[in-house]
Amino acid sequence: MSTASISLPTPGPLLTRGAFSGVLVALLVVCALAPALNLLVPEGSVFHLSDYMVGLLGKIMCYAICALAMDLIWGYTGILSLGHGLFFALGGYAMGMYLMRQIGRDGNYQSDLPDFMVFLDWKELPWHWALSDSFVATLFLIVLVPAVVAFVFGFFAFRSRIKGVYFSIITQALTFAALLLFFRNETGMGGNNGFTDFKRILGMPLATHGMRMTLFVITGLTLLGFYVFARWLVSSKYGRVLQAVRDAESRVMFCGYNPLPYKLSIWTISAVMCGIAGALYVPQVGIINPGEMSTAASIEIAVWTAVGGRATLIGPIIGAFIVNGAKSWLTVAFPEFWLYFLGALFIAVTLWMPQGVVGLVKKMRMGKGAKA
């Protein structure tokens, strides 16, 4: 009696020719073109890349990492989080604590304590600042703190089989609770003002052309690295199970898979990505405060993903650049209309572009191919 063999589909390349070309071009722009335009081209030239644009693009790349993280859990796993601003802020606060310690006695009060602690009459650093003077320990905390918070929250939420809009509301409640906690001066996190007035990182001044460009390049390489990592993740067997959980979780359980470890692991990975984005954001922007945990900030991450196109990986990155680029221009040109524009954009995407900008481009290409 012969048994029929089942041939499984062979996995495709990690990067298609188009994706590889795009990554290569982005790598050249981040590592060569942008530094040359900023550092070598004279300021009076039309081709000069100003320090303002370097900071703006670096900030948007941090946002793009958050959008990519959102795509992994929402686009590929079907988990909509409205609280990822919390993980972004946790990574930012971990880096901010280190930068505050780097100020040393150059603060207004010329004390070893941060200025806000001197103002509030603190006599010594609280226990959770113990490792803040070590850059290596800070790197670990940037990853560890968002990972632990996400793992603990996700474990109880997913084990309780909380899904859909209920899960989204709970994530926003968690973020709002953290917002209220960080607003309190007793936490030793700067209260309403947060951390600012950073001066050095690794003993080197922050406010220099070279350091700004170094942070820009590191952020760009991190974004590209996470993009390649995400492509590898979703194209693996692990990624296929995530997509199966998104489409039919009950059938996945019927086939013998336990969705809990898959959902919990991708949820934690996504949180770590946001934490790293927050850590890169703080030295470039120069401030971190509880406003990064606001409900609007977390909702905007979902908007970037939806505008660009869910379950595409490149779409959320494009969405982050489109929305934040428009925001930077509109808040200057029409500051009172920016929020209306954001709401109209989200409604338009929902009604007419459910697959986002990337989906619209694909549809247009298919239409041209059919006519040809």
C-alpha cells in the first residue's frame, strides 16, 4: 500500500529583488548620502541637509519602528493595541535617566542629583536610579523593562482569552494608568516636565553636527535591521502560525497549536521594538515626558499602520513618514486644522483605502496590467 507524499511549498527568498534594491538604496541614503549632504555640503547650498531636517527625519524613523512593531501584532496577528505608547515611553525614560546622570554637576543647581530632584528637595537617588549611570546597564533596561511589562500584561490578558475591542480598551487603560503614575513627582521621574536639558552621551556632547548625524545613522540602521528581521519572522513557520491565529484562531487550536505562546512572544517582541525606538528618540529630540504615554500618541501609531497598509511591513513605515511629514508641515501652516486633517485621513483610509497606500498602489498596478 503506497502512501502519497505531501510536498510543502518551498520558502521564498528573504528579500525579493525589489525589496533588496529598496533596502540597499535606503542603506546608501542613511549611511552615505544624508551624512554627505549635512556635513560636507555648505549651508547656503540648496542641497544642504539642515540639522533640523536631520532631527526631524531621525524622529520619524523612530516612529516608523513603532509602526513596524504595530504591524507585526495588528497586521499579522490580529491584535490591535492602543497602548504601545507605553513601551515607547519606557524605553525613552530608561535612556533619559542615563542622559540625566550624564549631566553631572553642569545642571542649574550644580549637584550630583538631577535638577528636578534638587528642586523637590530629594536627598539621594531613588532605588530605581541605581544603574542609571551605566550605559551598558541602560541598554539592558531599554530592552528588559518593556519586555517584562509586556510579558506580564500579555500573559494574563491572552490566558484569559481577551480579544478584539476589549483587549484594545485594556491596553489603553494600562497606558493611561502609567501616564497618571509618571505624572506624580513621588515616582522620581520628573513629573509633568519629565527629563530634558541633556548634554552628553558616553561623555560626548549631544549638540554637535557629528553626534546628531551619528544618532541619525544608528536610527536608520536600526529601522532597516528591524525591517529585515520582520520579513524573516513573518515568512517563517512561526509567522505563518501568527497569520493563522489572525484569520482563524479556533481552527489553529483545533489543529493542535496553542496560540498563547505565539501571541505572547510576538506581543513582547513588538514591545521591545517600541522601547528601542523610544531610546533612540530621546537623545535626538532632547526631551521625554508623560505626554508620550497619552492616548492620542498610542492611537497615532495605529493610524500610521492603517494609512500605510497593514500586513505589508513596508506600508507602516511609509505611513509613518506620510502622516508625520504632513503633521510637521500642517502644524506650522495650519496649526488649528491639524487634528481635523488627521481624523479625515483616517476616515478616508477606512472607507476608500482599507489596504492603505501600499494596497492602493498594488491595485493601480494590477489595473494597468489588466488593461495592457
